[in-house]
Amino acid sequence: MSRRKPELQTIDVNAWPAVAHTELDEPVRRKFEARRQAILRYIAGEPIRAIEVSTHFNRRQLYRWLERAQTVHPDGRPFGFRALIHYVRIAEYARVRDVQVRGECGSRGAAGALAQLLERYPTLTGWLLLQVKQRKVWLEQVHTDGHLRTRLRGLQSLHDNFLRQCRSVGLTAADYPLNTADHAIRSLSRRVKAELLRSFGAAAHSAGATHLKGLPRVDDSGPPAAVRPYQVVEFDGHRLDVRLKVVVRDPLGFAHEFEMERVWLLVIIDICTRAVIGYHIALATEYSRYDVIKTIENALTPHCPRTFTIPGLTYGPQDGFPSGKMPELGYVTWEWIRLDNAKANLADETMTALCEFVGCLADAGPKHCPDERPYIERFFGTIASRLSSRLPGYTGSHIRDLRRALSDPKGDLRLYVSLDELAELVEYAISSYNGTPHRGLNNATPLEAMEYLVRGREMMLVWLAEHQRRTLCLMQSARQCRVRAYLQQGVRPHINLYGVRYTNSVLATSAHLIGQHLLIYMNADDLRSVRAFLSDGMELGVLEVQGAWRVVPHNLKLRQQILKQSGSRRRNASLGLNPIEAYVDEKMRQAKKTRKAATELAHAAQLLRSAPTVRTPVGPPRPPGTDSVISDTAPGMDTQATTVNDFKQCTLVRPRKLSIGTGQVF
């Protein structure tokens, strides 16, 4: 029967790091060669007795070397043959005895004393790591005698604070490090410097670097090659190179045209089939994290066909979107998503929506490397050649582009493309792209490739859970708001969210909640109501916005733009005038002067036209049968405002005054 240890019989020495033994000193090289030959003979299956006789090594030594060789090195690989070098340590020294003071010379033999101290007092370890993270001490590279060296800055201040922390945990003058001559400043310096040099990222950040460069690419570190639909998708934003106008009608029915800023087109495309699965048009100078999340929503939900008003525009027999042509592709999730390093893409809410709600992996490639997302960049080139460059007001790819001068409307707003027309043109261009033969697909259309792989090959797909489909607004993270109230003035409990009060009948009568924090889930597209939960997760209910803000639906961006107004406009709003009505009037006056105001006016008008008829519940999903229906109309309103004219008419109804007293009567 074999006496070999079972765990040592299946060792792959080919994966062990090698040693340049020819450069070692002669005595060290002979010992290393003898140990290496003994290990190789054991791995080859030679009897352990024969190895002991020929090498004069004890089997216990052999087993010890094998265990040392399989220990994990700090670089992530096993020690391998490196553990066979004479006097090589594979573990840090662990001190057992306390440091003793010996005469006037102080303490001697204090090896490992600082590590022992930090192990006994974890609070000191946590404090020291926090100081390193907050850059209380930092590295500096200097050239001395032709050598590049690193040294610590801020060590003296760190050492003084470290001694204060030692006294706070109960150490006295008889304990280490207070019983040493230098109070362990050199040991502390070596420990902190080793912690900073543990990784290049920490060392570079400590030295003041803002970003890292020079990391070699690893082919298998990113998403795999896409071999099936919805395995890997790409996301990016493209600013359309077209000058636009917004058309707004006043209460008398007259149309007013204003030039606005260019808009962003956000797209998610499937790599395997080259099909566009969702898009969103953002009316802003720069798109935000809410626009990114809105694009994700559009890619998940089944596509609804659009009604075209431009003569000649219609869906072709092969055109459309995957979720519109094949109902089974509604709410299908993807495994990987590639995106760039834009702040909106890497925001916490965006990452939470992608990684936790959708359940995919996000790959943010290197900065300034559009070649890492070739498919989405190539699609935007197709949009520029097939759509943007053929429209009046095309700005060209650069300032000297000849097409820029040829398509210049010369200031005639009648020739500009309106925002509504652009939305229809983008819908038509993307749907026709999905139905056009693609050379990368052997002249098959993206929709044909999608149908062949999904229905013909029956490849695996993953769908969003049913309860998540009803609560897509959960992709927005919760906010913490403190409950406020003013007892002397009789102001009931409420919360302040983006400059406006929210409350309901339960919160307004709960005096014990004053000062506590609530978890607030909001729908960024409709801020008239939010759902509130206590800090322990128990639901408090739906909180309604107070004042004139509850008359018309408005999103977060519109709320923030209105609150930017100052002076008399803010004072008029506080006196009872509808803030959205005042905002629209102000933007109507400014739109003739600035394109930014025209863009903000277009955003408000689009929001009023597309306002939902029923408020979307927000927050975590509720058990079946417990969903409450929230009325969308304010007191005195029967219909939803769909145009700026209707909006102005409906806002004539003033909200009722609060029944809360002034503090004199309770």
C-alpha cells in the first residue's frame, strides 16, 4: 500500500514559477538543486525510501518543502520552486513574548513587536489604515545619487497621533511602544511604507497620481466574445450634428419657433446580431444618470410602434425593433454591457441599476479608447451618414466640413428640423437600420439574425422577474430624508425633497418620527408623489408634494431648473403662483435670446405632452392586492394637461389652503 499523502500526489510542477538557479551562489545553488531533484523524483512517482537513501533527506523535510511550495505568494501564484531557496521566508515573523526593557539602553530584541501590537489592538490597525486612506501620510519619489527612491512625508505628525491612540486604548509607559527609546517610529515608518507599496494603485494615489497608465491588456479580463443574442451589449451616447428648433403654441393658438441646442442620442446595441434594442433622446447639454437609466428601461420594455406624422415615413415590412417583432424578447436582460468612463455611466445609481436590478456585468473600458466599443461607434457613423448629414442645419464632423456650409439654413427657422420631427426621423432611421442587410452578418438583417438565433437555434435567454417588470422605477436608488417639524409654529411633520415639502395624513400626525430618517423612493419622471419607508424597512405610505407643485406632473430635471430661478420669480412662486407656469412663461421670453432657454422650454413642453394619466407607484414591490391607486388629478381638475395651452388653462385652479393652524390653535 502506498504511504504517500493523497493531497501531494496530484501536483502540477509545470505551473510553479521557476528560479534562475545559475545566478545563485555556489553553496546556495547546490542546496537548491538537491532539493529540486528530490521534489521532482517524488512527483515522478519514485518510492520515498529510495529518495531518502540517495539524497540523505528525511521524508518530513520533503513533505515540508512540498507544503511550502504550494503556499500562495503575495503575487497570487504559488511559491513553487522559490520556496526551496535556502533561508527564504514564506510567512511573516510572529512575535510571542512581550518587549522587555533592559537597562539604560532601552529595549532590545523587539522584532515583530509592532505587528504583535496591531494584532492585539484591532482599533489601532483600523485607525492606521484610515490615516493612510485619508492621505495623512504620503509617498514622495526623489532622485539621490542617481537612484530613484521613495520616502514618507507627514510621518512625524502621524507618529504623534499614533502615540495618542496607544494611550487611549490603555497602554502605559511600561508597555510597547512607549517603553522604547524612539517610541517605535522606525517600525511605524516601515509598516506604513509597506502598506502604501502593497499595490501600485495605492502607492500612486498616495504620491498624487489621478489615474493609472501602462497596465498591459489581458484578453480574457473583459466580456467574452458574443456568440448568442443579449450576451454582450454596448452603450454609448452621441450628440446629433443637427441644428434644431422647438415649436410652442401660446394660449391663443399661435405657433412660436425657437432654435434650441443639439440633443443626445443614447443607444444600446446587441453585439451578436448588431440589432438596436433600445434608445433614448436626451434634451440637455450633457446627459445625466437618469437618461442612462431611461435608456435601460426602454431597452427592457417591449417596443411600442410610433405613429408618424411626416408624410412618407412608415415602418417597412422588415423594419422594427427586436422586442416589437418578437414578443418573447420583452424584458430580456443581458449578461455584459460595455460602456465608457463618462460620469453618468459610472454613477452609483447607474451601476446599481445595471449590476443589481438588471443583474449584468459592466465593463468600463480604458479612457479615450472608442475602439473598445467598435459596434456602437460604427452605428453612430451610420446614423450620421444616413440621417444627420441629409438634414438642413447639419453641423458637419468638423468646423471646416463642406457639408456644414451647404446645409446652412442661413438663419431661416422654417427650414430647421423641429424636435418632434427629429424624434420621428430617429425612430424611422433605427427601425430601418434593424431591417437593412448587414455585411457583418453575411448580408442578413439584424432582425433576421435575431430571429434565427432565438427561434431557429433556440438559444438561451434570461428574462427580468415579474415583480421587477412592474417596478422598473426601482432602478433609482433610495434617498434618506429627515423628518422635520416646528412645534412652536405648529408646522406638522414633513420632509424636504429637492426644495419642496412632502407629507401625508400618517406622517403629519406622527410626532414621534420628528428627527428620524426616512427612506424615500421616487420616480424621476413624476415627482408629485414618493413612497416612504422607515429606517427599519417598514412602509410609511405615499407622500404627496405640497403646494402648486401637485397640479401638473414634472420630473426631477424640470424641478431643478425651476429652483434655479432667483429673485422675484422665486418670491412670486412662494406667494402661490404656480411655479411651472411661471417657469414656462419665463422660458418663452428667454427662448428668443438663448438656445439653452429654448432647449429647456422644449423639455418642459415635451414633459407636459407626455405626462402620464396615472401616477406611477414608486418603491419596493408590494404584496398582491395591497397596491393603492393614486389619483392623478388635483382637486378641481378633470383632465390631464397635454399641451402648453391646456396646461395654462388647468393651472388657473389654485390649490386649497392647508388646514394647519398658525400655532395659536391646535
